[in-house]
Amino acid sequence: MNIEQIYTGCLAQGAYYIESEGEVAIIDPLREVAPYVEKAKKNNAVIKYIFETHFHADFVSGHVTLSKETGAPIIYGPNATTSFEALSAKDGQVFKLGKVTITVLHTPGHTMESSVFLLKDENGKDHALFTGDTLFLGDVGRPDLAQKKGVYTEKDLAGFLFESLRTKIMPLADDVIIYPAHGAGSSCGKNLSKETVDTLGNQKVTNYALRADMTKEEFVKEVTDGLLPPPQYFPLNVQMNKEGYEDFEDVLKRSEKGYSSVDFERIANETGAVVLDVRHQNDFVKGHIPSSIFIGLDGSFAPWVGALIADVKQPILLVAPKDREEEAIKRLSRVGFDNVVGYLDGSFKSWKESAKEYDTVSAITAEELKTVIQKETVAIFDVRKDGEYTSEHVLEANNTPLDYINEYLSEFPTEKTFYIHCASGYRSVIASSILKSRGIHNLIDVKGGFKALKNSGVATSEYVCPSML
């Protein structure tokens, strides 16, 4: 038996490859399925099953394409209705894979079809549990995504999740290995661990949601308190996962078109495309196409695109580092953004060499800002998440989280210079690009973000451990 976790850091997502006696099961595959097919082929194995723990909201799964290419059935838990052929398995249904078995355990709560998959070894011993978004390390899946007006509230779903955890998961042996669908950085929970594998026994000790003496009322309150609204693209991804989508290779073929600066500008005007600059933030600050939006490939690229651009049908033109255009298209498609109409051939260099107008972002070091603060009162905006800000922040700084930057536009001065920072410099440049695209240019980005400001000796609030918030 071979189990491989295929973890994608940008999405904080874990897919799984399980092989026994030449038969393979894939759990929660990513949209581009070639790596799974090639791995099985290399091992002289056949992909027999494709298991989906639930209808994913934060990424487009590869289940439809993988089934088409391999003939393997797509298997969900109970209550799953799709527009394509799929098996909605019964609670407790067993699937044989070589010398091992996989049992479906229905665990409604995160969504109503959510299920976990229990892997038993060749001796019939419980070995591992693939928990999807039902159970994370340190947390559980948010219970607000499957609300239905007049049917289920988030408190109803949290109640279902409480019962699922206590009747299906907690009775299992402590040595069962837990393989979740996500880790830290995912929007599918509130406080996910950076670790991606653990034992159930350790989770029973460290995960607040598995506390043995917790009442249902306490659980419901705990998992629903402090839930921020989900990113706007989530329902659109759920729809694609339920109804199907275009194969990634077709998306790539259609999108991978390079344009000269002249044609790039013309197509942007004709299509209303968002010009998305995915280079490093330091390059964007030095020069970029006016009104372009920065979301760099070297950060949490896809989730930020989903949160800030939101509409998966929005036409997009890319400004990418040379030879990383395909990577950008691939990572956009993972969250359902299939309408890339092309990219700037030669990257930003070709735009600059054509003598076209370009913009920059004013920037300052933390030490320089400290000097300014000592001389005058300044307006500082912190675009980190609310929890980061509450934990520790520059005194007198305003909190305007990047996730909801559009809701804070009226708070930014339109004439007086203001300063903007995040944790280390990535998110503040995203925020700067959005503000500039909306005509707010009187901003200065703080290089190195809060970390640099604190190290420079700028006055900050008392540190509060996030676990105490």
C-alpha cells in the first residue's frame, strides 16, 4: 500500500494518491490531472476510483477530466447531485482497492454531502482517514457555505457537524492517521494548522472541536463565532464542481496567446479585460501598466485572485514573468478563472520599450517612515487580516483588510499622503494597485511591512497571542 499526499501550497490543498496491487484511488484531485495519470502509468497501475469528499468551493477539482481520461467512476457521499455521471455512495459503503478497502462515512456539516473516507489495510485494520473539509488539523470546516434559506442555517450545519464528528470520527482509534483537504492559509476554516498530517489521538488532545466534554451548544458557538464572509468566487466554484467544466488543456490552448504592446492595449480596450500583473511586487512597484492589478505568482496567488477579482467569467490579460505565462494560466484555472484572453509578449519590458506610458508605486523604508512619524502626524493603513491587526499593530494605524478593501475605499484620504503596509510587503502592493486603479494615487507603500516597522522601533501595541483572541 502506498499513500502520497500531493500538497499545493498556493491553495493550501491536499490531494491524495493511494495505490495497492496496481489499483489506484485519487481523492480530491486538482484540475490539471496529468500528474495523477502519469504517476499511475509510471507505476504500471490503473486509476480505479476518483473520490470527492464534497463539492469544493475554493478550487475546481479535476474529477470530471480525470474520469473522462481514465474511465474511473467519480464517487461522492450521500446527497450529492451532479450534472455528470457520478456515484452517490451510501453511508458505510465499501470499495475494494487491491488488498485494502475504502469505506465511505457520511459526515454532513461543512456541506450536506460531505463525507470522509476510511482506509483499512490488508488486515482490515483502520489505517487512515481522509477527512476533506470535515476535520482539519486544529480546526473543522466552516459551517456556513451550504446554508439554504428556509432550510438550513449555519447553526443547523454546525449542529450536524458536531454529531458527525462524535459519531463517525471520534470513536475511531487514536493511531488512525488524519489526512485533511487543507492546511493553514485556506479560507475553509478559521484556525488551520501549518502541519498537513497528524494522528487522530493528537487531534483529540489539541483540536478544540474534538474536546470530549464539549456540549453541542458550546461547539456551535465556537465554530460560528468570528466567521468572516466567504470569498465571492466560492459559489461559482461549487457550481463548476457540480455541473462540470472545460478541460484544462483546452483552456490553456485558448489562453496561451502572446500579444505585442499595441495589440495588448487594443484588446484590453475591446474586451474590458482586467490587466493582471503577476510579477514580483518589487518589479511592479518600479513600473507597471496604468490601472493594472498586481497579484504576484510568488504569493498566495489563486486565493487572492478569487477573493479580489471574484467573477470567474471576467476577461483577464496577463503581464507575467517571461516563461511563467502557462503557470499563471494553470493557477487561475484551478480557481475557475478560465477567461484569460492572452498575455503581454516580452512581459513589461516590451511595454516600456514601446515608450508607452507606465506608472510606479511610491515606496518608503520602515526606518524612513519612523523618521517621518517623529516629525508629524501621519495616516497609516494596515491591510492585514483583522486577527493579525488585533494581535499586534502600529499605534494609531487603521485596519483595512485586503480581503474587503473595496468596502474601505471611503476611509482613504484622497489628497493627503498616506502610508500602507501589510506583514511583509506582498499584500500592501496588491492593495496599492487596487487603490491606484480607482484613482487613489496619494499613497506610499512601506517596504517590508509590519515586520520591518517593528524591527525599526516604531511604536506598536502590546502583543496578544492569536489563540487568546
